[in-house]
Amino acid sequence: MAQYQPEQLGFLDKVSKDEQTSARHCGRSVKGFHTVKKGVFVLRRRFSAEGLLTVNRMVSNTVVGVQ
């Protein structure tokens, strides 16, 4: 790696997001009451993004909607 200048390096990162990402699988409630969970639910709608980051800027990015 020492032979490369910082401007020659790039880093790829891929992320995905759906509306259930932050949802919890378990919950708690007071004895005798049902657990109520409110949140957004969107079935089969997900986004994936990939980008190339360099020292100076974001060179390239792609966002794809998956259904």
C-alpha cells in the first residue's frame, strides 16, 4: 500500500434499507395487557445502495429499489 498516493485509493461500501430495519422482535407489557407495537410496515420494498468514496469526494454511487 505504501506505493500508492492517497488520491489513488478508493473504498466501496454497500448498504440496504427497508422499513423494518429498526423493528424489534420482542416486547414487554404490564401483566394482564397485550403488547402493542406500532411501526411502519412496507412489504417487499427495499433499497440497496453502493458507493465509491475517495479522499476528495464521492466518485460514484448507485441506488436500486428492490421489490
